[in-house]
Amino acid sequence: MIHEFKTYRATPGNHQALVDRFQKVTLPICDRLGIKVLHCWTSADEPDAFFYLTGFESKQACKDAWAAFVADAEWKAAKAASEVNGPLLASQTTIYLDPAPF
């Protein structure tokens, strides 16, 4: 199993809009495409950040799933509609987690 820990940083004033889009749009698309979102977090220590963890059977499954996601017509339309006043996402990072040997 491959896990990704993703961090999204919202553009100024758009944290809640980013989280709302993730909940209402991104999660259903992920579910439809087989992207397992295992948990999501926010943090008072980093108020512009949104964190989530995914799980995939392999690196190739991960790569294929995200390629399908960015090409998805529903995602493209929803992203465009949610960003008529500018982007919601300032930056993102992904850390691939490997199981510890114990």
C-alpha cells in the first residue's frame, strides 16, 4: 500500500472555499475514480492549510488515478466554476509515506 500525505495552501481569504470544494466536489470525484481519501485535517496552527491522506495499491495506481482526476471533465468544470474570482489553491505538496520496518 502506498500512502500520500498532501498539504494544500489556500490563497488569501479562500481557505473555507477550498475546504468546501474539496468536500463537495473533490471527494465524490475521488470516490468515483477509486482514489481512497483516508482522512482530512485542518489546523489552527496553520489556518491557510488543508491536509489529507490517500491510499493506493501501488505507485502506478496512484499515478494513473491522479492522471484520470486531472483529465476528468466534471473536475475541470467544477474547478473553473469555483475559480471565477481567482484560484483557491496557492500551493500543494505531496509526501509519499513508506511503512516503517517495525
